[in-house]
Amino acid sequence: MISETKVAEYKKILEAEKALLEAELQKIGVRDPSNPSDWVAAKATDDSFGADRNDNADIFEEMQDANATISKLEVRFQEVSDALAKIDAGTYGVCEISGTEIEADRLEANPAARTCKAHMNQPR
Ligand SMILES: [Zn+2]
């Protein structure tokens, strides 16, 4: 079993990371009004497309970059949120696939890990 001290330590790390991810998401994105748990690139919502083709291409590229970054941040945000929810539920540190305890060094490297080492590359 992971000690309560360790779990408390990981909880702090995860909460800090969650706040950081949220700040990052707010910087480059806005919450999708139709789905508040989803984020979209900030520029996707305004009508800044103009007559200049080059400007449009730049804006489009920027939006694509922003959306790619947002997607990555969202995935991590979800992982971190899930890990925090598990800490609250008392089910933290158990592999989602095999149900065995996640190795200590794996949690040390990634406190949001969902699986043990044997299942780390399995899709959810
Ligand atoms: Zn496993």
C-alpha cells in the first residue's frame, strides 16, 4: 500500500499541476460555451478572418497550433483530475486494467499514472 503521507504528497503535486494546466488553458483557449468541460482555441470564436489571404492563413495556422496544444493540455488535465478524484474516493494507486498496485517508482515519476508498468501503453 502507498502510505497516506505519500498520497498527501502526490495530492499536492497533482493539485499544483491542475492549477497550472488550467492557467495554461485559459491563456490560449476559452471554454466551449456548449460544453464547459471542453476548450477551444480563443481565436476560433471571433470573426477575425479578413480579406487578406496571408492573414487568414496565419490565423488558421495559429488556431491549429493552439488547438493541438489545447488537446494535449486537456488530456493531461483529465488525467490529473481523475487521479485527484481517485485520491478522494480512496482508490488511488491501483492499475485500472489489472487492479494491482501501481509501482512506487512509477507513481513517483507520474503521480497521475492510471496503470501499472505492465499496462502503461494500453489504451483506456
Ligand atoms: Zn496493470
